[in-house]
Amino acid sequence: MWIQLLAPKTIEISGKNQRYNPGDWVEVGKHVALLWLADNSAQVPEMADSGFDLSGAGILTDHKELLCKRLQEETKSISVLEGAPCLPFERTILMDSALPLRTTLIPVGVALLDTWEIAVPLMDYSTLAIHLGTDTERETTKAVIRDLRVPVYDTRLMFVKRNETTERLIDNWRNAGKTPLAFLREVYRIKPFILALPCTWTSGMPLPKHD
């Protein structure tokens, strides 16, 4: 597939290495394209023209009107529902309506579900489980994961493939209060096939506060 580079890349063509610069368009395999798109070293056209298969995919958000107003034209190519976290679509994007997100990442995240059960960004790398939640929730979390000096997932954006494992995880997380630590506990308990995306996917937005 064709992608536009945002960082220099060296690509082997017919046995020879060819150097490409930011702004160049290159054609690479889907696996390589997804890796570069995920780490923000490449981009694709707007969502409707991305070439990714969005069939069976949809967005679930806390405030549909606000999200559709922000994304405008982009949401015309994908279903959007409002409600508490659940998995109404075969491939569900759980998204905070206020999250500043590059819409070109939506089809990339959906495509990652061809391999993974869940794809979710990490919080800022300086934010660990020990920095979040109440004393009680930290103790509860420590009893499950043993060590709180671990990165935490940013649950404002999740790409989830619907199956028995992920439905149980999302149900348990919702019933436990939808906090980042609650999600971390369920990941450790249920052990889904999860991909940690770079924190740049949700950068630019203050982290949620949980007193």
C-alpha cells in the first residue's frame, strides 16, 4: 500500500537500499505500513480514502454529537454510537469525544485488529501505575499485578476486536469504574492479545485525574 513518509527511511528495492525522505510517497507491504503508521513515521490519506477495510468497524463514544462535530466529514464513513463502554461492533473503537486524534489513525488502529485483540496507547512514559488512583485502588491493583512501577494504558482510545475474551474484559473494566488501573488489572487477569501503541497517539491532551 502507498504511504507518505514523515521520517527518513531506507527501503530495499531489488536487492539495493534506497533512501527516502519525509514527504516521499512509497509503496510497502501492509505489515511494514502499519508499523510505520503506528509509530508516526508515516501517514495515509484521510480516513475515507485510506484504502483500509472499515467493514464491521464503528466508534463508541461518550458524546456522539460532540465527536461528530469535531470529526465532521470523517465520521460519514464509519458508524458512531453513544453509550457506556461495550463492544457493539465486530471491531469497536472506544473513543473519548474530547480526545484530539489524527483521524488518519482510525483506519490504522482498525487494521491492527487483523492481528491483535486490543490496540491501545500507553500514557506518557513518565506516568506509571504507582502515580494513579487512590491508596485503596493502588493496593487493590498491586495485589493483582504485584509491582506498580509499570506503564499504564490510556483508555481514552482503544481499538477492540469483539470476542469472548475482550467482551469479558470490557464488561469487568466498566463495572470496576472505568479507571486506568481497573483496566490494567483486567489485562493482567484476562491476558488478551494486546498491542501497546505509542503515547503519541493520544498526546496533547491532559491525562485523566482519578482522586
